[in-house]
Amino acid sequence: MANSVGLDKFALEIEKILEEYQDQIDEGIADAVEAVTKAGVKAVKAAARSNFKKGKGQYSSGWTSKVEKGRLETTGFIYNGKVPGLPHLLEHGHAGRNGTRVGATEGREHIKQVEEMVNKEFEQKVVRSI
């Protein structure tokens, strides 16, 4: 049998139900951020290994993530901790010694592909959790 509530407490009960629902949504979004961030790190490491095989592997092994949970939001960061400036240069290219962008100084898109994949996956996980 359902609980009966008087009209004077009806608004309070609806507010309580909506707060519980909001908490469930926040938890689902936080879980989605954590899962997608971990998957993004694996994907960008794989993309870096396949695109840049030269060297000691510091670039591909340097990818890591951090999830910050705030009061109103959960934010996930994927970054390269070992060589922090290098991803931008490799993604977008840079000028060579003679001032041109010919050869190895041209950018190779490897992060953007992972970003698009992570965004789609995050959107799907959020929709499923709601």
C-alpha cells in the first residue's frame, strides 16, 4: 500500500524525491567521468605508441589522468605528465629550424581522435545512467 501524505507535506515529499534523483544522476555522471577518463588514457597511450615509435617511450608512457570531484561538478583530466608541452607540438606541428613546417614538424592528429571517442562514450554513459 502506498504511503499517504497530506497536502501540507506534499511539496516536501516531492522535493525529497527530486533530491534523491539528483543525487543518483550526480553519482552516475561521476562514475561515467571516471570510467571514460581511464579509457581515454588507454586509448591515447595506444595512439601515441602507434604514431610515434621512435625514442624511449616516455611520450606514450607519460599519459595519465586525474579526476576532481567538486561540490557541483566532477571533472576528468587526461594529460602527459612526463613531457607536458610535447603533445601540443606533436598534434598541431611546429616551425622547424628554417621556419617551415615541412617533414617531421607537421602535426599528426592523434589526440583529437581519442577526444571525439571519449566524448561519445561519455554521452552514452550519461544517457544510460539517467
